[in-house]
Amino acid sequence: MQKSAVKKRRRQNDIVNIAEEKFVSFLPVLDPLTVEVIQGTTNYYNPNCIPLGDTVQYKIDVLPHFFPDEDIIWHIGNTNGVVSFVGSNTGRVVKVKGEKAGDFSLEVETEGHTWHSGSEHPAIFGKVLAPVTNIPVRVWVVADNSGGNLPVTADQVEQVIAEANPILYRETAMRMAFDGTIGVITNESWQTIVTTNSTLDYLCKGQPGGMI
């Protein structure tokens, strides 16, 4: 009976050790820049900037996926009230509001567990900036000698700016506004850019009259 009890305890201890090892050996990934769009919005996770008064979302990936959200805890650095949490400060995703202009930092730790990569906690840094909107944008293009063969239309310019603004706003708190003007330079010799720079040549290829 005693040997059986000892074996049972050993098996139980092995199970506990395996379970503990699963929680100790995990991988956190906190990217300062992401291209992951928040569902239902045009905003991205983990922006470098928070426009003053706005609320953004920060996300950390923690593997394995069964690691409990309630054990992932976010902390605000010593930023004198620059940012605050909106709702909970636990989980893989948190909401943060820009309260006043200045620098801020967010740090992530886990309750009762050790990071796989060491003792340092993942952190992310950013700024809260006062928004600057409706920055006027005017576009100049190169046409042929008759004034034709324009590389872009006003609608295309509007589309490019509309696509760029969400990213620009979240990273710099700025938003552009096309003033509707396309300046035209008539010089078809400028429509072909000759360069020995391979990168510039690649970017310009197929873009007569310049690039947007």
C-alpha cells in the first residue's frame, strides 16, 4: 500500500511539473509597429502616437494560446497622467487613452510566471500629440508638351490621401486634405526619369510624370 501511494504521488508530481513547465515556457511578442487592422475600423494596433483625447488599442501576442488573459497585466510607466487605461488593464488587448501631451510607456508582466526570454518585461513607448488636421496638400505632375498624358487624376489623389490618412494620423496625429489643385508642368522630357540608382529606378518604373 505504501509503495502504491508513493508511486501515485510521483505521478501527481510529474503532472504538476509538466503543467508548470507549460506555463513557464511561453513566448510573448509585443511589436511596436503592426499592420494588423482592428476589426471594424481603419486603425492599427500598437501605434507610436496617440492623438490627444483619442483611445487606441495595444496588443501583445502570447503563446501558447491557452495562456490565461487574466494573468497578462499591463502597467503604465511613470508618465504623470499622460495616458490612462479605458476599462481593464489585463489581457492580450487593452485600450489606452491619451490624456495630455507627452511621452508614455507601457509594460507587460504576467502574474506568477516567468518570461521565457528572461526577467525583462516587454515594453512599448510612444507619444501623445495634439492633432493637426486639414494640412493642405497640392499635387504637381508632369504632362507632355501639349498638356496631356497626366499621370494621375484628382480622384486618384483623393484616394491615395484617404488611404494614407488613417496611418498618418495614428503615427503622427496629422491628417492631410487635398486642396483639389493639380499643378501641371508641360515638359515631356521629364516624363522619363533616367537614373543609375536601382531603387529609384524601380520605384519610378511605370510611373510617367512622377510618383505619388
